[in-house]
Amino acid sequence: MTLISPDQPTYVLSPVTDVDRESLAAAIEVAEPGALLMSLIHVTGDTGLVDEFGELLARERRRAVEEGRTPTMMGEYPPMVAAEVRARARRLLDGPLTPRIAVPGDLLFRRMAEVCLTDSVGVEYVPHLREQGGFEEARRTVAQTRTPPADFSVAIIGSGMIGLNAAIKLGQAGFRYQVFEEHDDLGGTWSRNTYPGAAVDTPSHFYSYSFELNPRWSKYYPTGAEYLAYLRHVAAKYDLYPRIAFSSKVLGCVWHADEQVWEVTVRRKDGTVRTHRANAVVTATGVLNGPSIPEVDGMNAFEGEMMHTAEWRHDVDLRGKRVVVLGAGCTSVQVVASIADKVASLDVVARQPHWVIPEQQVSAGVPDGVRWALENLPYFHQWFRTKTYWWAGDKGWSVPRIDEEWYATHVSASPANDAVMQVCLSYLDEAFADRPDLKEKLTPDFPPFAKRIVKDPGFFEAVKRDNVSVHRASFQEIRPDGVVTTEGEFIPADVIVWATGFKLEYLGFLDVVGRDGIRLSDEWADQNPRAYLGITVPGFPNLFVTAGPNAAPNHGGGHNITSEGHVHYVVESLRYLIENGLTSMEPTRAATDAYNQRVDDELDRTVWQHGGSANGYYRNKAGRAWVSCPWRLVDYWAMLRAPRPEDYVFVARGENQQA
């Protein structure tokens, strides 16, 4: 994949002076009208278009209500308004595409956002959208008047989405760093998951760095290979490769209070073990790490091929084979949709189905005209990203929340939750109108969002094929020539595919020893990890756990937004140390406990905590919701702008004990 790679980050725009008029005309006809209108305002400088089209949109909504028509949904422009935007663009975009208005002030930006999104926008969202839309870099909160000392270094564990981001931002802030990557390639999950159909289930134009937009995505939801290419491009552009130690597995970290450093133990590919010293450690290993494969009697007796989706064996030819897939989550549906037409038979064994929602763009390619607009129309890409994020983010915050009176008599948890369930039920009705057997097997009995929602890449069509069967069961026994389900049914098999996800591990694979010899494995025993803001832990100075407990945005958005927030918090925290002549920081126990009490209280009102019969990784073995972040994305983002000194204990340079 070829990407734009100028020296500057993508929020710095270069004017387009040599305009291909034919390409421009084609782009105007297919470009998203809200983002197109905003680009028109930037280019012409005519801010009157904001009020004009705002009133036009309001008038069309009123007319639809008066005429008994359903108003357009999810930010869509009514056809008449969209046509008028295109007509204006054809008339006014007649010269060089040079913006007369760059990023406007907050008041105008908010009004433009409301017209673009066709929704009201709270004032708290303005700085959030300016950053996450890719209009500007994250605003610094902690002053930087001092350069980080040459002997102050940071160890970053992992080179996936978060690790690369941390490397870029720490480097830009002047910190020395070293990235340790266990594997021989960067990219985290996207270098390891190469199974058929592997793809991102978050929109391309949002699921990328806010400071490094890519106008050339080929699909609205990228394949895993295309996303890996994007991450490799970012690493090359920011010259990260020389600072990544590949095939270097971090075994553990020990804090030395007398020297105020971490000793990081690393095993290299040749088996040698070395130690490295760092003043701070950033873990960027993600949460879902090692493949999760259940223990089933007879596994060693199977005479065919077995593989987990995260360890896909491309040397195994599935053509003409009898394949059994265990699981029904996001990975399973992608695999099933991709291989159903190639195998002799395909049996999908799932103890519990997920709610599946239709999404037309999951497999859709981005038209050439849209890509041209993203690349050439000033600020079109930023507004397109903002609109994509808006309707995939906090608009879903109410859906997992429980209305106790409603939930007492419904499968769904609230009217908002039920609205999602009705969409899913309608999709089931439509897909399986002539297959009531499949509809029954694939209809969950728990509220939506209690487990991860699945966007259908063609799974429903695949399971209706004559060579595909669905079983509501799990594996009870594996025999040399097949499997026996928990319903007592024998299924012959040549290949078994474990689409069973990953072990959810919050650093359980690392031996982390903090202040006074306490171990993180003891602090987080019994699957009960706790952290302040999901990032820092009492007793572990200068340890920053990105994607930590209760930090996942399960109501919407994506891992990218919280990971950027975490990296921002890390950089601001280390800046605070340098500015104030300090060497280390750790959160107080009181602040950590108070924060987590707020987390628990808020989660107690959600289906993540009270999800009926839903099973999965959202809750630990004690039933506590330990993954989901309870806050709106904008609120959690605001919490991560800078450390609160009153919630931390610091050590000053030259001191041997905490002040």
C-alpha cells in the first residue's frame, strides 16, 4: 500500500494548486456531503454557509416530521440538501484548493461540527474533536521549559498501535527510548492474525492515528494486511525501526528505589538474556495476548490438523476438507465467511451466539472519487473522520446502561438497548426467513453489548450454504477423526480451527517487582487488576500500563482513541517529573481506591456487569466487569490531559525516600 508521506504530520495541510478538474468533478458527486460542505467553507472562507445550511437542514427535518416521513438517520443529509451542497461545490470550487480558513476558533468550529454532523455538540467535545478529528496536535498541558536529561530513558514493551504511538510522542518530547518487541515484526495483533478474512471491525478513517491520517484506505473497514501496512508506513515515516529491538522478549522488570530506575530483563532470539536500565517503563502489550485454547479430552489423538486463528497455518490447504470451527465471535464470523465456499463441509460449533448487526460498509471499497476528496480537498478528511467517529463513539454511551424497570421484563436492558436489539432481530428475520432453525440457533438470550457486537462480513449468508452447519454446543471430546459436542453429536473433521479468542492477561506474563519487593502478580491476583485511571499502580513508580484494567471503550469508538489518551498522559507525566526536578511518581492508594470505587459504581449500572446469561471476557472469574471503561470517551479523554499532583507521591532528585 502506498501512502502519502510528507515530512509534516497530516494535520499540516499543503495547498493543492494543480487541480485535476475531472477528478474534482467526480469527487464532488460521491463525497460525503457534510464533510464536502465543511471543505467548501474552508476554501471559500464563506462562514455564512454554516447558518444557511444549518437552517436548511432544520427546515428539512421539520418538513419530514410534518409529512410523516422518517427523518434521515446517523448524520445523513436529506437528498435535497446533499444535492444543493454538490451544486455549490461545482460552482465555487473553481480555483486552487487553498484554504482561506484554517482550523477555526472554538465557537465557529462547534457550529461547523453541528452542521456537519447534523447533531448538537456539547462544548466539552470541541477540543476533543479538534484533536481526534486530526485538525491539530494534542494540546500540551504541562509546560516544557526543561529538556529531558540525556541519562533519562524510557523502555517501551511492544510495537503495536500503542507502542509505536508512545515511541513517536516520547521522541517528539525529547525523551530517549527503546522499544522491545517479542516478535520479528511490528504491528501487534495485525502481524499475528493472518487468518482468512482477518480485518478491522472499526472504520478505517477513524481507526488510525489522529496525527497521521491515511486518505488511501482501499476499504471502509481495512483488512488486517492493509492495517499492518499502515503501521509499517508510520514506523518508517517517523524513523522508529532503529529504536525497535525485535525478537526481544521482556521477561520482567525490577524497580531499584535507591537508583530510581527499572532493571528490565530481556531474552533475545539467540537465547541470551540481558538487562537494560530505564527510568520509566511503558507497557504496550495490549490485553488479549496468548491464544486461548480450551482443554478438551482427546486433543492429542486428533489425526488431522488443528490451529488457532492467531497461529494460522497457511501451509494447510482447506480446499475439499471437512472443517470444524469452534467459536462465534468477531474472528469466527470472518473466517467462516471467507472459507465457506472453499471447504467440503464447515461446522460452526458455538455455545453462545453474539448479536450480529448489518453494516453495509464492512466489505465495501472506498470509491476513487472519495479517496481523491480525502487526499485533495482541504479539511475534507478531517471532517470525514470526525463524522465517522461521532456516530461510532459516544452516541452509543447510553446503550449498555440499564433501566431497571425495563430490564425486569425484557431481554434488552433499556429502550436504547432495545433499539439496537430490534435492528439485530430484524436482520435475523430477514436473513433467515426460510431457515427458522438457524434463526433459533443464532439468536442470543442476553442484552446487546453484554458481549461484543459483531458486524456481519457475510457470516449469515455463509451459514445458509448447503455445506455449512451450525451447532449450539461446545466440544466435549476430540477423537482421531472428529469431535463430539456437548450435545452428544459426532462431527467428522479433517481440520479443527480454534476461533476461541485470546487469554485476557493484564501483564500476567511479566514478572514485575515494584517498590519494597511487591509483585504486580500479587497486587493483581485472582483476576482482579486495579489501576488509577487504568494506567498507574500504587507501589510501582514510573510504570505506565497502557490499555490497563477498565480502560476499554466498549460502548463505541475504538482502542485507538483511548490508547492515544494513555500515551498523552504518559508524556505529560514524565514532563511533570522533569519540570519539577523529580525522579519518580506513583499514585496514592487512596486516590486509586477512590477512582476504582467510582468505576465500580458506574459499571454496576451496565450490562457489562449485569449481562444476564452472557459469558465471555468482559467479566473476570468473580463476575466483576474488569475490561470496560465506564466513562464517555470525551470524559475519559479529559481525565487524561495531565496528572493530578495531589493523587501522586513523588521522589525528588537526590532523595532516597518518598517525599
